[in-house]
Amino acid sequence: MCRWMAWLGQPVLIEELLFKTRHGIVDQSLHARMGAEPTNGDGFGLGWYGGGDGPALYRSVAPAWGDPNLRELAAHIESPLFMAHVRAAIGSPVQETNCHPFRDGRWLFLHNGFVADFALLRRDLMLAIDPARFADVHGSTDTEVLFHLALTLGLQERPVEALEEVVGFVEETARRHGVSDAVQATFGVTDGETLWAVRYATTGPARSLFASADVDAIRRLHPENERLQRLSPDDRLIVSEPFADLPGVWQEIEQGTAVTVRPGGVLHHQPFVPRAPALATATAQAADG
Amino acid sequence: MCRWMAWLGQPVLIEELLFKTRHGIVDQSLHARMGAEPTNGDGFGLGWYGGGDGPALYRSVAPAWGDPNLRELAAHIESPLFMAHVRAAIGSPVQETNCHPFRDGRWLFLHNGFVADFALLRRDLMLAIDPARFADVHGSTDTEVLFHLALTLGLQERPVEALEEVVGFVEETARRHGVSDAVQATFGVTDGETLWAVRYATTGPARSLFASADVDAIRRLHPENERLQRLSPDDRLIVSEPFADLPGVWQEIEQGTAVTVRPGGVLHHQPFVPRAPALATATAQAADG
Amino acid sequence: MCRWMAWLGQPVLIEELLFKTRHGIVDQSLHARMGAEPTNGDGFGLGWYGGGDGPALYRSVAPAWGDPNLRELAAHIESPLFMAHVRAAIGSPVQETNCHPFRDGRWLFLHNGFVADFALLRRDLMLAIDPARFADVHGSTDTEVLFHLALTLGLQERPVEALEEVVGFVEETARRHGVSDAVQATFGVTDGETLWAVRYATTGPARSLFASADVDAIRRLHPENERLQRLSPDDRLIVSEPFADLPGVWQEIEQGTAVTVRPGGVLHHQPFVPRAPALATATAQAADG
Amino acid sequence: MCRWMAWLGQPVLIEELLFKTRHGIVDQSLHARMGAEPTNGDGFGLGWYGGGDGPALYRSVAPAWGDPNLRELAAHIESPLFMAHVRAAIGSPVQETNCHPFRDGRWLFLHNGFVADFALLRRDLMLAIDPARFADVHGSTDTEVLFHLALTLGLQERPVEALEEVVGFVEETARRHGVSDAVQATFGVTDGETLWAVRYATTGPARSLFASADVDAIRRLHPENERLQRLSPDDRLIVSEPFADLPGVWQEIEQGTAVTVRPGGVLHHQPFVPRAPALATATAQAADG
């Protein structure tokens, strides 16, 4: 169980969202309300676009609530697009290479959820990664493998379709191994301009995921709230759980849905339908052969 | 808010108490029930007597629940007397020198609670430390200062009286600075043979503290419990909160009480009555003069 | 033994100086040439001015050469004024609160060298800190104490004079305790606009310190060097040891000297003459009385 | 480049060899003399047999020279058989799962050297690991992969032969990828009773490796040395580089050699001759097919 958030909008000091909201992601590292576990203290990560080339990463094994460096960076770095993740490890070691977001070139990726029986499936999933990318897997999480599968399947050309194929492939691989309920996932992906988010579960309710509502509506509903009045129509947030219980500010993203956030605050929904890619078939044959 | 435990009895693998009890101290690092906060994830410490000279310390800034080294040590080190502490930092940095237990020669010391307005009192309290010990204070917690005050006031000759004087001195110093409710404390102290524990608050209810009941009684009450049947009459535990909700196993130590545990499982109670030591008067005069 | 550097000039990506120079400060963490020890692997710190309010700090106990986060920050943060320090601990613990630079408001401070017999002098030095600042000392280095002494003595109004008084006070305190050769120091100080640096030793040769030469001269001397051609007349570097052995690029700062670097690349030298402040006398009397 | 040591003999406090020898392994973390690099500061590990079940591990990303916990453990744990390793990372992250020794059941394994172009070969090497063991690879070093290959090839039944096959397989895989000079290695392996060590390089001189001489000879040569007089005939050390320059104490293990140390101090030499195992052929065919 983890929690994550992504911001796309006007450039803001990162602390505005990490530390200055009442129930922001750092507070969620200690007191998550909607997850299986309240504590997400097994490391964290922050990825942002700003100075320099491509996205920057700051990842640490410390709990987010107690890391003075995170507080420093958040108070001094401004960004129009960033993602943060607080981790609750389920089995894999607490190490920076297991912290989200993961990066490839201009792309960032993060995940809340799991691949069921990952130890059993890990080899088959890793074999399906483009061999040229195999050595880029430095950690031991399911997420890093999913990311490299997505890159293999075209994440950078057609992000939602590639993730549908990743999930389809994992489900098919799981089925061959007799594993059910293969995937629990909310994903966040960005190339530095557009933001995609997915909410999906093979079976049963998926992990929670919310988008901020249209800024006009938010401001009309809460005219007395100074923070909310500072929002511009360009701003959009995607979060594992709402930062506060203000009515009308958050809309739940429905299960089995992918959303696309484009500059200007445009939010587009589409169904998320896993399908097995060609590679799954090939690999399955090799494995069965 | 922190949680601690101390064991004096037959030599046991440390994991028996840290990891194999249902609601042991490591579980309490994630899910404390009786404290102000459920999470004690800002580092931990383990002090034990066994091989080598004097007590050994293992302290880390990682949360206890996720540190693989703690699990290793607990599974491979046997000890007749050890103490463990999981920390919830309140203001001071997460660093090993702020982790309990603290050590001087053969002595170990740990603490749950706080000195109110410690930043305001810190200088006066540190001035009262024996100048020869001043440079031994490496961290920034109230606990480390209390420990060095106790050493200054004779902890190694008359532990309970020295702690009564420490608390009396802090209360008097607080009063001079206009600080009320100065001390919230459970203390654990040992010289490697005897174990002392204190429960005290200047005002209101003190932090919780429990001793394990007589082993004969425990075994009679729970004849079906294999773990409890392995206890010997020599064994005694002091804990911030019970490891499990078994009736008759734990007795609350009353507020304003010091207990002494001697080899053989002997448990002695006495009132804990803070009194200002001579040094407090001298320092107060200097400060007022 | 430590190494440090400071940049004041045109805004640059920090990595240009930390990682892209041949023998920059990160290389010096592994292979210092002019220090007592080649290895400065006991933590590091980076302080910079840029976004947000006041200077930002990133400090870590990891060796600078191996920390992926430092590499990330350096590649994505641009600053017109920053300082970096790599630490070789001499006795005090490896913890973030012992890493330089230290900060107060808009001020940053760092140091290479030591106070002789610091454990013996620590109490007297800490007593001379403004009591309102006493609780701000979180670590256990001599440097942090020197910084708070300097703040007490007016660093923010007259930086060089305050440091002269700090050193004078330490030397006087050392003398009273029978300690000779009290201070070995290069200091770096900034308020975000001006940069001061000091090179001094009570006895014998002081730690090395260099300033970059005038940019016009540098460019004329090395017309073929692209990196050096990118320097502007506003740029000035202060370093513990030169980044490369190019003739004419570095000028040694003489022992017993303070330099002031102002925007525009102006470099001013003045003698650095320790003198005991009034407070030293008062404290000495109290101690003797 | 790394340094390691292994002790098999009378039970000793671990600090006797880690900290109390003049140029022990911890000193080598800062000042190695015979390696490509003097600094081995990218984490360390200690594995020992003693209390509890099977070997214990303590691994940390801190430099060995500065870790207070290592000093504590070494001063309080006694063991008749232990291994220590200080790491100089070459490319892979500094994380505990990349620190040696690696463990499987009662077995410990460590390595100094490298697989050339490991990123290129990693996938083929990991595919040859027994699928049931695949998910046990948590880090990203070549060593961990070599260990799991060795386990796959029968390390626990015939350690030297299994390592010969591992090296043969890596050389063959490298050849297929056009990589020459595939393996540089000294290995240390133990099951808790016997100790094996290997020195080998595909091409050119191998990393250094030494065994301590017969204790009788050592004591005759250095009658005045108290530490050496305490050695018993059962004691044997294997080290990457000698702890001190005493004549007659250390014998170099020749390149292309495996040694076996059995209880009682017995030291047996045999040639180490890599050979490709059956699995190499099968995998090669699959890869070519």
C-alpha cells in the first residue's frame, strides 16, 4: 500500500502541496485514511520538471515525514509538473532503487498496488522486457518491472494502450501460473507535458484515485478558502486520497478508467481495458514449448 | 512518544521478544495502542549484555519494522538482559545519537516522555551536568541530558534517588522559566545486573508502564500457551505497553512509582518522589545573581 | 580534514562545478591531494540560493561520490551562489546535523579545520553562545559551536570582525585550559549576496585556500579551454584546493587573511587578526571566580 | 574493487580481526594498498556463525570505517567462523542488497572482482539461474547473480566444481557476446564448517589473495608478538591483502587456485579450472535458436 500525487498546472513551490495542505502526501505517509495500512514509511520519492535536462529525482529510504532534505527541496524548488510517492513495502527491501517514481529519459512512472504472487511471476515478466532494457532494472519491485514492460510495449508512443497491454500480459502470465486477482493498480505516468493516470483491479475494488475538480467550480464552492482561490484554471491534481474533506473539490476516478491531463487543466476519461499483447503469446509458447 | 521494553531473566534469543510476540516492541513501532501516536518510526535502539565487555548497542535511524539488520541480530544474539526502544521524534532530529538506550560504562538508560519546553530549559539543564561529562552529550534529545544529569547526581550509586533529584531539578528549573507540567517520563535503567523502572508525571496521567506478573501465576492462568509455559521464575519484563491482551499477565505500574527488578525475578515497588538536589539551588543562585 | 568550495557569479547548473570539473569537490571527497587525508567520505552538504525563501540545504551522511540524489540535484538546480562541503569526521559522529554548511536565516557557514581539544573546551565555548541560540545547536561539531559564537558576536553585522573575535575567544579559552595551537581554520560565510572567506591558523601553516583569478586573465591564458571561456567577469570561486592544475587560474589566499567577494567578481583582501571580545573576559572571570 | 577476509579457527571477538589488527579490513576500507583503488567506502557486510540458527548478516551502506554499529557488534560478538567485506561499487547502486556476503540457508558467499560488461551479460546469466531461485535476486550486482548461478550448479554439494562451472559459463556467455577478459575474481564461500577460497582471472593477473601461514611457523618467527602468540594451530585466515607486513605470516594463493580450509587449520590447494556446464550449452542453443 502506497500513496501518490501528481500536479500539473501553474508553477508552484512543491511544499505548497507536500507540506502545506492539511492532509497532503507527507501527512499521508504517517496517517493514510483510505489505504489498507495507515503508515507509508518505507521510503519515498519526488520527481519534478524544472531546471536542467529532463525530470529530476529525489528518492530516500527515510520516512517522508521525518526527512529534513525533502522539506528543504520542497521549500525551494518550483515546478509546473511533479509527482510524489510514499511507500509501504510489501516484501521487497527498503532501498532507493525500490522507491517511486521510476524514470526513463523524460518519462516518470509510479504505482500504488501490487502484482499478486510477484515472486512466482517475476522471471516470466522480466524475460518479456526488451533485452536492451533488462540491465536497467536495479531494484526488486513489481513496479519497476511493470515500468520496463510498459517501455517495451510502447509507453512512450501510446501510454494508455501500453499499460493496457502490460496489465493484460501480467494477467495472462498469472493465469498460466494459477495465480488469480493478478493486478491491483493505480498508475501515474508523465512525459513532462501530459499526465496519465489509471485505476484498475483484476478483481474487486481497485485502490482509490481522485482528480481535482474544475477550478472554477472549486473556487465558487469555497470562496472563503484562500489557498483554493489561488488555483488557476490550468491546475489539476491526481491523488491516491484527497488532501482534505472539502465537498466538491475531489472527484473519484472510476475503476477501470484511464485519465489524461493536458496542459490547460483538460481532463479526459477513457475506459482502461487490459489486453494481452503479441509478446505474451510468444513468451507463453516459449515457456510451454 | 516512544515505546520501550526491558527483559531480565533466562538468556533468550532477542527475537523471541522483539519479533515473535504478537504485539512486541517492533509491532508497536508501527501500531502502538496506548501512546499519543500509533507510529514510532523515527529510529530505534537495542542494548544488550552478552559477549564482550559491557553492554552492546545497536541504534539506527530506520524504522524498527523495516530494518533487516535488527531482525538478523535479534535472531542470532542471546541475552539475559536487554532493552529496546522505538522512537517517535518530537522536534529533535532523527539521528543515531538521539536514539535510546544511552550508555555510560556498564549502564544503559532509556526514556518515554518529554521535558516540556526543552529548548527553553536545555542550557540550564546542560550547565548542571558535571563539566567532565559535558562533551559526552553528542545528540540533542532531552533524554540524553537527563541521563547525564543522573550520572552527575549519582545514578551509579543510588539510581532511584538520583532520578528523583533529576526530576526535581528539572521541575525547579522549569518553574523558574515559567514552564509548568515539566516532566512526563517512564525511565528504564540497568547496570547489567539489576533493572530499575520509573513511572512519573509532574501533572496528570503518566505514560503507561507495565511489569509482567509472577511467572507461576502466568503459567497457571494460561496452561495452554506454550510460549508462556517456557517462562522461568527468574524472568521479568517491563514494557511501555503489554505485548498482548492476556488477562493476568501484566500488572500496571502505578504512577509515581519506581520498581526494582533483581535477578531471580524479584520485583520491588517504592514511591518515586522528586526532590531538588543541592546543585539546583547553587545553579539557580548563579542564574539569578 | 574537509574540503569545501563556494561559487558567486552567473547562475550555473550546480553540476558544472560539482561533477563536471576534473578535480571538483566530489572528486576531492575521494581523492583530495592537499589535505591531511585523501578521503572525505563522512557526509557532505550543499547550500544554495535560488527558488523559495532564503538558502536551501541538502545534507547527507553518505559519501558525496556515491549519493545519487546529489547528482540529481546538481544536474537540475541552477544557482548564482552556492557552497558545498565534503567531510572527514575527526571524532564527532557522522550525522546530518554535523554536516556543513550550517544555516541561520539567510546565512550559510562552513569550515575546514578544527578547534584543538574541543571536548575539553566545548562547555566553555557553548556557554558563551547567546542563551537564546543555545538550543539551536543540534549536532556535536566544533564548527556548529563556532558558527553560533559568531552569530552571538555579530556575524550578521560585521562578519570578518565577528570571526576575528570568535577565533580570539577560542584562543583565549584554550589558553586558560592549557591548550595550544587552538585553531586551524578556513571559513566560508555568505548572506546570499556577498561571500567571505578566511584562512587562519593559531600556529604553523593553515589549511589551504584558493580564489579563482580574474576571469579576463584566465581566459587569455587558456583560450583553447571551452569551459573557462564560458566564465563571465562576475564569476568567482573560493576552494580548499584547486579543481585542476591549470597555471594562472588559481591564486592562493595567504594565511592570516580574510577575503570578501562581492557581486561583479570583486575580490578584496584584508588581514585576519583574532582578538578576544568583551564576552571572553566576562566568561573567564565567571569561570575563575 | 573490494577487500574481504574470512576467519576459521578458535572463537574470537570479531573486533580482534576487524579493528585491532594494524591493517585489518576496516583500515582497508579507507587505505587499501593492493587494490585498484585505496577506498572501499560503498558499504560493507559481516557474516558470522554463532548464536541462533545459521549465519547472521550485518550489512550497511555506510563506510565501514565510520559505522558505530559495526564497532559495537565486533566488540561484543564472538565467532569461530566469520567473513567481512568492504565494497567499492563499480556502477551498481550502494544499497544493502548489493553488499556481501550473500546468504542461502547455511551458506555465505563473497567476491572481489567483476564480470566484464555485466550489463550486457546480465540477462543471459540470470536466465540460467534455477527459476525457483530467480526471485531471490534482490540487488543488482554481478556477485549476487554468480552466487545464484553457483547454487543452481550445485555449490552446496561440490563447491569448487560449481564455481568452476559458473566461471566457465560466464566466460562462454561473454564469448558469445564478444566480451573478452570476462572474469576477475576472488571468491570466499563457507557452509559454516569448511571455508573455500578461489583466485582466478580469465586474462592477466588476478586480484590478490593470501592465506595465513601455519601457526607454528608464525609463532616461531615472531616470538615477541603477543597477538600472534595467542593464535592456535586451528586458526586460519584468508584475506584480500595482508593485515600487516610481517615476514612469514602470509602466503600468497597462486592464481588459478582454489583452497579449502577445514577445521583444525588444514589448508588444501587445488587447481581452479573453469569449464562450461551442460546448462551453458542448452541456454546458448535457446539464445541462438
